[in-house]
Amino acid sequence: MDAFSQLLNGFAVALTPMNLLWCLVGTTLGTAIGVLPGLGPALTIALLLPITFKVEPTAAFILFAGIYYGAMYGGSTTSILLNTPGESATIVTALEGHKMARNGRAGAALATAAIGSFVAGIIGTLGITFLAPVVVDWALKFGPADYFSLMVFAFVTVSAVLGSSAVRGLAALFFGVWLGLIGVDLQTGQARFTFGLPELLDGINVIVVAVGLFAVGETLYVASRYRSGKDEIIPLSGSLWMTREEWKRSWKPWLRGAAIGFPIGAMPAGGAEIPTFLSYYVEKKLSSKPQEFGKGAIEGVAGPEAANNASAAGVLVPMLTLGLPTSATAAIMLSAFQSYGINPGPLLLQSQPHLVWGLIASLFIGNVMLLVLNLPLIAIWVKLLHIPAPLLYAGILVFATIGTYGITQSPVDLILLYLIGGIGYLMRRYDFPAAPVIIGMILGPLAEQNFRQAMTISAGDWTVFFTRPLSATILALAALALFGPKLYHLAMRPKPDHVPGDA
């Protein structure tokens, strides 16, 4: 009941007029960003990070969470009407949703996506409410060696999941760790990787890196592909409401999708891609009309959309309780915590209960707002798809430049912004994931600090990472995550038939 009473206190925070306004702004902006192809919550929150220097922390995180949840809602619109997934998590929605739109059932596809997102969002937020304190109790048993091993596990799993190849993910991760080590070493006082520039003695601001990778890099990539073709928008036709049969076929996939999405999203190796594909597979197996899959089955929209939104809620659990970001958006939000001098982890619920429970309560309120915004106003959101791409991305570049310069008024930061933006473009062009860069930049220095503490406590004995049961278990899981898929594929490779040699 302690979690319940804390949640009530959170509602007292979230229901203040100013925080309600921030929640409404976040959900509205998030829905619009989700609808626009090529944009996403990570890019949007990265652009808005400079407000952390002016806005009170609770209000800022209510805004960011509203954008995060709203983009999950709005992303289905692009997938269904344009067959262009805004994020990898909405690829599965496009499989059946776009077929439904072509069959004149776009309204039903959008409705089941919105209602499924609402149901899963509420279930996922309930999961945060009651699971977060349990994870905190477990995490308080961690020592420096255990934390270092946990961060190694996060490095491996996130780098392997966020991208097409583990090697590319790890390369991006190490680039981020290197960026995080730039500046003065707090233990020795020595400058590292500063190239003689006094502006780098305090390190590179993670906001500059986030905006460069996700805003400038993405803009340059989209501009380079602008003439490659034009997408066809399927017009809305028929009723926006679902029939009785469509309700009957949707409610179970909503619940199953939420049950699949939340626990996987809460894992350090979670993410939204795995639960959406798994939900699609489950619905296809359980459907009474499997022949409709591939031709516009409503279960193929309802289940994956619910899994997508539930996993988005699950991602907040390791971020708030362990300080581990498992997605690009979570990494950007973690950098916002650092801007306020707040360190997410097991003590966050004790040191910042006002912020954490106000944030969780705002997620319930935001879900209701999103349902109201999405169903009646869907025709308005579709109009956003007609915004000319050059105007949209030119505005993003201007906003990124002004916001970054406004942080420190330093020309060096602007040079770094566009230098990192160029690197971000090359990473996007050659399929290197950007999220591990931010994760490495944030967790790299923390991993170094915990490693040094563990070695100090153990008097330089490096076997401490293997003699502590918890640390050894986590490192074994990391090794399994890194080498397990390769070993599995080798074991399952068909053996060539024996051909006897000619006599």
C-alpha cells in the first residue's frame, strides 16, 4: 500500500494547473512528432533539452514523458496511412495496418491502435507503480563491483539490440565512452583527450552530442534522400469507429500485447522491437482467421501496438531504478537528469519522491489525454503529413542551433554540434545505431567510477568481479548475450551430407 499512497501524492503533484498544462503540451507535441515520418521522441526530447536550464525538473520530465508516450501513439498513423514506420517498433503495425487502409478500413486500424495504446499504457504505468519499489529494494544490495558488471551487461545488450549488428553497436558504444571520458579526470586531475582546448576541460555536454546525433545527423540524412521518391498517403475513408466484430477481435490482443510488452521492455536487453514481433507471431498463431494475416488482420495491429506502448512504459523501470537507459529516448531522458544534477538509481525514489511519483501519475493522466486527442482529432493529425519536408527539417536545424548556443553561448559548442552531426549522418548512412553513443557517454564515466571503487575496496584484486555471486552472474549473462546467438547459429547450422570420395 506504500506505493499506492505515494501514487496519490504523485497525483497531487501532477494535477496542479501548470503540470497539467505541461502534460497536455507534451502529449500533443508527442502525437504530432509521432505522426511526422522520420521524426521520433528521441530527436524531439533532444531538441528540448536546453529547457532544462530554465524549467523546474518535475515539469520538464512530465513534458518529456508526454512526448514519449504521445510519439508511441502517433507513430501508428504514419505506419497505417503511409506504410512508413517512424520507428523500428512500428514496423509490424505497417504490415497489417497499411493493408487495412488499402482495404478501406483505415479508421478501424487507427482506432484499434489508439485504444490498444491506451489500454497497454495504463497497464504498463501500473507496472511501473508497483514494480519500481521492488527493483529498488533489490538494487540497494548492489556493491561497486555489481554495478560495474550491470553496466557491462547494459553495454553489451543494448549495443546488440539497437542496430543491425553487434559489432556496429559496440563501435558506437565505444565512441560514446570516449566522448564521456573527455575532460579532467576527477581522481588524478589530469586532462584527457582535450586537444589543448580549455573549453573541453569540463567535458562535452551530453546535450550537444544528443542534439547533434539525433537532430542534425537525422536532418542531413533525410536531406540526402529527399529526391529518392514520394510516399503515397492513403486517404481516410469510412467510419473511424470499430464494428462489434472488430472490438471482439481486438480486446484480447490488447491484453496479450501489454502482457508481452511490459516485462520485455523492463529488461536491460528489452526494447520495443522484440515484443512487437513476438506479439504479431502470437496473434497469428491464436487467430481464428489466420488466412487474413498479410491481407489486413486487425489482430496484427491491435497486439503489436499494445506491446509497443507497454514496452515504452517498461523502459522507464530500469531508467528510474537502476539508471540504465535501454532505448534512445531513455538515454536522452537520462541526460536530462544529469543536466539537473540528479542521478537516477535506487536512491532516486527516496531523494526525489516528488519528481518520480509526479512523473508516474502524469503518465496515467497523459494516457487519458492521448485517447481524447487521438480518436476525435485523427483527421487533423493526418494533415501534418502534408507539411513540406524541406521546411520541417530546416526548422529543426534552426531550433537545434539556437537551443545549443543558448546553453553556454560558446562557439566551440556550435562547432561540436555540427561536427557530431556530420558523424551522426555517416552513422545513419552506414547503419550504425546512434543510441549506444549516448548510453556509452552517460554510463562510461559511471562504469569507470564503479570499477575504481571496486578495485580500491578489493585492494587491487580484479577477481572481485567473479567471486561476488551477483557480479559473476551478471557478467555470465553479458557473455551469453554477446556470444549466445553466434553459438546458437553454429549449433543449428545444417551439417553437409557426407559424399564418399571416388575410388
